[in-house]
Amino acid sequence: MLDRCHHTLFLLGILAALPSAVGAVDIGERALLDAQSTLNKGDQRPISPTELTKAFESLVATGQLPAIIGPAKSTGDPRLGTRLKHLVAVQRFKGGDALPQTLATLIAPVSTETVPLTLLAESATESAQLLDLARRHGGAGQISDATSTVWVTLPSGRLEGFLDAAGAARHLDLQTRNEPFFGPATGEGGTMMKVSALHDAGVKGQGVTVAVLDMGFKGYTELVKTGELPKARVTQAFGSYAFEERSEHGAACAEIVADIAPAADQVLVRFDGGPQSLQESLQWLRTQKDVTVVNASWGSHLRRTDGLDATDQEINRFVKETGVLWVNAAGNDAQRVWSGPILDQNGNNLIEFPVDGKNREFLIVKAPGSYYIQVQWDDWGTSIQPTATQDLDACLLVMRDGQLARHGDCAQEVQNGQQYPMEVLQGSGLPGGAYHLSVPHHGANAVEGG
Ligand SMILES: [Ca+2]
Ligand SMILES: [Ca+2]
């Protein structure tokens, strides 16, 4: 069912690795394949934007671009999210050993033998049925209070059987992992905010309890011993890892809180980045006395950005119920984002980006080495379910032997009413220099013409 020549060749080599009994769920033609194996190196010499522009315009003028992009792939089961389809493909064709690494690449809460899933149903009753079904497949999980979203963790060997049986689910995908936002290492905030003036006036956070909700408090014990950190009133961990495991980010945040409000009490909570352990953390925080502020210096790009994500709604509910001041980091990527209106005024199926006062049908991106490019557009709808009908794709083109060529597969999920408005390009093997990101669209009503 993977019908492109180079894929067929690749698959022939690994057919022997197919498990004897795979599930029936249709993952379509979504390429599972190790992106590296299909990539060729591009030109190593620096290429100017003018040269890239000329090459791109020539591709468009001679009508060669559609052949380079390739036809849209068939969708498979429309209930499955792109990342989950990718994971199932990896599991089918590469076996269980590839699972942990794939989960890490797909930005799901990492686990060695389990698969974390988000499930959406039409009703609370069906959500309960799904949770029950997951338990019968050896899984564990919970239902979001705010949205009836089901978060479950299944043994990886039971995934396909579960997907085949999960008729009540309207949408199934991997859970998304939140990640800590690491900023510059130096602590300039206190000076910038003139905190010392407040301290001189005796305002040091007395009577305030700040909860630092984060992903790892590595070094905490040592920092308390050396007097860098006040001893927290209480520490707690939920999810896959122990309190001090894996990241020092939480301890660094606690230090900043202590710098600014040295007299405040601290409550330190570690979760593993996934929505399940986040919800457990919120439930636990509700039981802690006098928490007035929650510091959340993390987030995720890989989920809906209109405030209706299940995690956002869960946090809104928590804030409304507790009256806590929730302080969330805005992220560190403002300089790495392009946003603006999209049009296809000449009707050639390529989006035009207004850049520097001109319309261009591509963006030039700089991403030497490994890259992660996310394209999303404002078609989230108002339901917790995915409902995008505007169908945009994303392709990365690289200069090779003086010609622009596709780098890896294009991101071509078909948005036809049951998907989120998002495409992700991810991989490695790029030479130094600049690359084209082209965003074609299709579908009758995808974008207004001019
Ligand atoms: Ca156009
Ligand atoms: Ca698409």
C-alpha cells in the first residue's frame, strides 16, 4: 500500500520483519520510513536567496513543481491522528524495538513499553466506554474533567487490538508532551524588574505560597544543602520519573522564584510532560493548602493553539475553581515564527506569503542539520474534536546539483473535516544554508482566490 517506487524497494527489504498478526486499522500510505534513508544530500555551498528564488520560480513556470511534490497520499482511517499513524507504521514494519525512539521523535511522553494515547468521543458515556476498553487491553488512564478527553497508556503490544476495537472513538492520537522552556542561563529578571527595591521595602513574598510545576528538579537536594534554594514545604512527583530525574529546569525555576520572593513558601511538583500526569498534579495541587501562585514554565507547540486544547481547558477549570494565579511562560520561539494572512490570488494552488512587501509562494527557512517545521492555520473550529476542512500541505525543497528537489516526504495529511489544521516536517540530513518551505493547498474551498 506504500506505492512509491523508492518506498516499495525499501519495504521489500524489511517484509520479513512484519509481525505475524497485524491489526486491521488502516494507516493509509503515510510514510513510516526512516526519513534518513530517502534523503540525498543537497549542495554544500552557500546558496543565495536570489538563486533560490530564481530556481523556485523556474519550477513553477515550467510546471515541474507538482511532480516534485508528488500526489497527496491516501488518508487511511480518518479517526487516526498523523502521529499515531506514523507510530503504528513503525511498529508494524520495524517492530517494538523502534518504539521508544519513535515516541521521542513524535514528541509523546516517553515510555519504553507503553503507548500514551489521547482519545476523543462524542459523549461522556462513550468516553467512559473507551477508558473501560483501554483497561481491558491492559491500559490505565483517566478522563479529563473539563472536556471528557480520555488519556490512556496502553502496553505497546496491545495497541493495534485496541485501535481495532475502539469504535466509539471519534479521534485517536498520541498524547503530546509538554516541554520546559529553557531561556538564557543568566538571571537578569530580578534586576530588570527592580526587585531589590521591593525587597528593600520589605516585600519579599511573605505569606505567599508558590507552586513550581515542572519537569524535573535535578540537583534540588544539593541546592538546598548549599543554601541556593530554600527547602520546599513539600515536593511531589507524578508520572514516569522521580522528582529529581532528567532535568534541572524545575530547580532553576525554583531558584528564580526564591530570588524574587525569598520569603515565599514553595511547593514543588514534577510531572512527566504528558497530560495524564499533569492532571494528577492539578488534582494533587487542589489538596495543598494556601497555594496562591502556580509557576508553569513550559508548553507545547504540537497542539491546538486557540485555547480549546483539552490541557488548556483543564488548566482553566483549575484556575476558576481554586482562584490561583497561573503564571505560564510564553516560550522562547517568537523569533522563529512566521505568521500572516494566506492567499492564493493567482489560483495555482500555492499559497502566497506577503514577505517584505511582495508576495512569494514560498518561505526561505534556515535549518542546518536537523529541523522541525510546523505549519498550522486557523481552522480549529469550536469543538474539542478536530474539524479542519482547509487542506494545506508543507514541503521542504533543497538545492541539489543546481536544481531544487524535495527533501524527504512532504507533510500531506488530508484535512477533510476530521483532522487538525496542522502539518509537521521533521528530519535531519540538511546541508548548511537556506531552504525553501513551500505550502501548497488543495480542496475546492481551501483558500480564497483573488
Ligand atoms: Ca499562488
Ligand atoms: Ca494537508
